[in-house]
Amino acid sequence: MYGKIKEHLQNELSNIKNAGLYKGERIIVSSQDAVIKLDSGKEVLNFCANNYLGLSNHPELIAAAKSSLDSYGYGMSSVRFICGTTDLHKVLEQKIAEFFGTEDTILYAACFDANGGVFEPLFSEEDAIISDSLNHASIIDGVRLCKAARYRYNNADMTDLEEQLKKSQGARFRIVVTDGVFSMDGNVAPLDEIVRLAKKYDALVMVDECHSAGVVGETGRGVTEKFNVRGEVDIITGTLGKAFGGAVGGFTTGKKEIIELLRQRSRPYLFSNSIPPAVVGAGIRVFEMMTESTKLQDRLHENTEYFVAKIREAGFDIKPTKSAICAVMLYDAKLSQEFATRLLDEGIYVIGFYYPVVPQGQARIRVQLSAAHRREHLDKAVTAFTKIGKELGVLK
Ligand SMILES: *Cc1c(COP(=O)(O)O)cnc(C)c1O
């Protein structure tokens, strides 16, 4: 019976290819780090991982993971409420709550699940969700799974947010939802303003700190720290898959009753496996390291400032960033692909993004900085960018 759909799928695939939208995957044959080895044998500098704090291959996390693996074994073979909760899971939840200054935390297999499972248990037809237009796909999907009315405001546009808050006055409960850092530009949500408007219109606030936790704020506690609104945000979601070690796992942290109800009703939590002890053990170590010192956060901030200053000095047009994401604007889709390919030849691994991932005519190369980068890595990248920029006529 496969026959008929097979042809259809082949057509779909060639449409994707013909539109130039086919996503290839490069194969890495080393650990994830500042320097990685590709299957071609080539060693390149990695500027496209979410390895913001350089923890993906950190010896302390490897040791913590091994130790939990030895004590608690490999898998949990259960969801949390049957027999998938160890004392380690509870410790990690507590550590995350302490880190963000919240009341309680619930772990998920991924932040995609945390966002997918947060709205439906809390909101129904009488309620409204007011969401930033550039929010992550998992928030969009989570909102779709919920019966609440949907409102959308233009990215970080507070006039439009206020408009939507006025329009949704009739709702029983309302929540404003935003990413902390928007991943294509590296800009931050104006959380102080969002909190002010939410108070004025009696709405809750939710922030997805995936790209901001560990990165933004003096000590890496995210946009709630940057805008000094810790305690005024009701729900924070985040991932263990980016700054915090880069393995896998997500969480929702916030008000105690919210978390308690999610444990009762959130479907990705109830019907999906517990995260494994090795990941949980290493996760605990991450949050200990984050509170023992700000060495990694400081290095990331230094690296970002250095790179952004140098690339701007070289003459590139970059988006104003408030995170560890630096968008080097090339505007033209084909040019962004050519540029990234040429950079790889120079030993710099970056990705060119173009429509529909970013708006039409806004193609760019997104550079992601890491605490794992050393000064010479940054210099090498700037030199390569400059060389290719001249060769391709981007720089004079
Ligand atoms: C990466 C990301 C997610 C998904 O996190 P996973 O743990 O990888 O599922 C959700 N929201 C935002 C804003 C992200 O950047």
C-alpha cells in the first residue's frame, strides 16, 4: 500500500530541494566543542552551537554524569508518576527553582515538551494567550493545543502588546508569553515593560529562557535578571540542551500551584519518559557550577563583546545584540549560503539563514559565541570573515 504515498512524498521532497530549502546535515566525528572534527577529517571552529558556556564537553559534567550512571544506572523505564522519579530528579528541580528564584520546577524530556504542555492544563475557552510574533515553534504548538483565545503582537512591540491587552479585556485569565532572547536577531524581550503592562492589565507573564538562561544577566539568570523582574514572572520555561550542558531535558519553573497542576495534567509530563540519571546528575552539577562562580558567564560576555566589536570594526553590518548571538547581515539568500560555504573552507563553521527562517531579504550568518572559544579562535573567525567578505564584495 506504500506505493501511492511514496510518489507523493518523493514529489514533496523534490519540491523542497527545488525551492532550495532542503536541510542537509553535516556529520561531526568528535565531541561538541569549540573545535570539532567533521567526517571529512577537517577540523573546524564551531560558531553555530548553543554551547554558550562551553559545558557540552566539560570534564566536571562528564564526571558527574558517570557518577550518576554508576549509582542509578542507565534508564528510568518509566514516566515520573509511576516509578520514574529519583531523589536526583527532585534535587535538580529544587536547584533550578533556587537558580531562578522561583517556587518549584517540573522537568520534561525537552523544552519543546515543557512549552507543549504548559498552556492546555492552565487555560481554556474563557482565557486568552497573548504571544510575541517571533516566539519559538514549541510555544506556537503549545498554544494550538489549548482552547484559549489567541492574540499575537509584533516582535517586542509594546504598543502592539498594549493593543492586544485592550482587545482581550473580556477574558477570565490572560497570559503574555515571550521568548527571552529571539534566536535570529539575538535581541531580548523588553521584560520590564512587559511586566509593567501585564500588571496594568492584570495578566500573567511567561518567559521562555532557552537562549537567555546562562547567557543574559550579570550571573546568567536570564532576562528576568537583566530587567530586574525576578519574582514578577509567573512561568519560566528553559532547556538543559543549550547553555546548561547541551544534553537534553527541559523545565517549567514558577509559582507552586502552577507547577503542581502541571504534574497532574500536563500531557508531555504524564505520558513521556523520565530523563535519565546521567543527565540529571550532570544537570545538578551545572547549577552548582553556576552558583559557585560566574567564571563561565564572564568569559562568554567577554568573548561576545570582543567578537562583536571586531566584526563591526571590520565593516560588517550586524544586528544590535543583547545575547551571545551575533547576526552578520548579508541580506541576499544565495550570498549567505556562499559565504557560509567559503567560511567552512577557512575552518569556520557557521550557518547562513534565509527566508522563511528569517524575513525575505534579511539573509544573514548567525554566529553564536561560547565560553569555550579562546581569543585566537575569535581572531581566526574575524580574519576569515574579513577575507571572504572582501572576496565576495561585501566589504570594500
Ligand atoms: C531550543 C528552544 C526550545 C526547545 O528546547 P529543547 O529542550 O531543545 O526542546 C524551546 N524554546 C526556545 C526559545 C528555544 O530556543
